[in-house]
Amino acid sequence: MLGAGSLPPYRIKAHAAGCPIAEVEIWNRDLAKAQRLAHDLGDMPDVRITATAHLQEAVSQAHIVSA
């Protein structure tokens, strides 16, 4: 997920509802905001949610990129 504003939580949950997602990486210009969102979404069962500071690496390894 690119961004940690008001819409990403809904987008992450929508993607997870539509297909099996085991891992989500959240990138934001402000790493602390990405970490906060990852923590707030920690209640999603069977999905590992982390924040990352490495945009290019995360995007290059992703199956789905959402912004």
C-alpha cells in the first residue's frame, strides 16, 4: 500500500476481502504514519501487516500495488 492516509485502511480491507492476502507492506513518506497504520490494522486475522521505508523494494516484490 502506498500511503497511510484515510483511504488505505479501507483499500487494504477491500483487497483482503476479495482475494487471499497473507502480507501487506505499507509505505508512506512519513514512516511513523505507516507504522501507526500497520499497528491499527493489526486486528486482521491471517494477514501480516508491516511498515516499510523501502518503496522500490516493496513495489518490486508486490503482487498488488494500491495507492
